[in-house]
Amino acid sequence: MHEIIAVPVYQIDELSGSAREKARCWYRDFLHRFSWWDAVYEDFLQICGILGVDIATFLPRGAVTPEQGGPCLYFRGFSNQGDGASFEGIYRYERHASHEIRRYAPRDTQLHAIADTLAQIQRRNFYQLIARISQTGPYYHEFTMTVTVIRESQTGCEMTEDAAQILSDVMRDLARWLYRSLETAWDYESSDDAVDEAIRINEYTFTTNGIRFG
């Protein structure tokens, strides 16, 4: 014999303070299942294109074309020691990077400094420097990136003594920029106001103690 039990359910704004916080915690855990970082990644790829960094692409199991892959961007965050972001790719000189980055991000002085530093070190090496950036180890932050620098000179000229260190530092600055952008996006997406609004839009309902119903 079947028994029907009626359970009253509530919208987020109808919950008590403690129940509402439990509902928010549920949504924040739920948020990790979605690619909330997509907009940050898209912005970062645009920036890398301007600066001359070609981000590598990985192919998941079963993929056969580059379109089925994704950018080699990695991060861990945001409250543990060792959290950070890293990336893989190849950097080459981009002639108008300093000008174009100011058009794209006119108020971001850190990106301006990155572009200017790249232009200066390339100028001292006749614009022949190339850096290959790879990820090493199980963690993700700027110091898990290996940056290998060469100078493609037809006459065999060596790079200046400071070239490898400067390019390594700049690529790590770029990884730090990515991490800060991700952290800012997460802080917004997981804020009380943003979580409450998302719950309202999706019309999620909860029991009186804040447990997700249905």
C-alpha cells in the first residue's frame, strides 16, 4: 500500500538565516560541477593572443580533432597554500603587443607592464626570442611551469644573459594574473547575492532546514 507524504518546500527568500546558509552551501558545491571559469579563460586567451603566447591545446580521450580539445590552462584554488594557476604554450614576439593590450585592457597596468617588458627584452635580442612553457608536477601555480628560452638567430648569436630569467618571470607574472582573475570570478559567483539570485532564477526549492528538495 502506497502512502503519500506531503513535504512543504520553500524558496530561498522564505528560509530562515541558518537554513538559507545551508541552501547556499549546497549551491556552492553544485557550482563546482559547472565551468564557471569559461569567461575568464576566454579573456585570458584573448590576452595571450595579443601578447604573442600561443596556448597549447589538449585532446581528451576519444577526441580526434583540435576543435574537440581545450586550452592547457590549469588552476587550483582558492584557500590553500600552493594554490595558483599555470599554462602551457609557446611565446613569440608580437610586434604591436604594447599598443594592442592598452586598447584591449586600458586600465590594467599589470598587463601593460608585461607587454612592455616583453618588448624591451625582445628588442635587446633583435626580436628572436622564443619561450616554451610547460607544466610539471601535480600542483598548479606559476612555479610549476618550466620556461625554456631560445634565440632563433641565423647567425648564431647568443641571447643576452638576462633573457631567460626575464621571460620566465614575465610568464609567471601572466600566470599570477590568470589566478587573480579566477579568484575574483569565484568570489563573485560564490557570493551570497549571486548565489541567491541563481537559486531564484532556477527556482530551486528546499525543506525548512535548507535541504535541497527534488
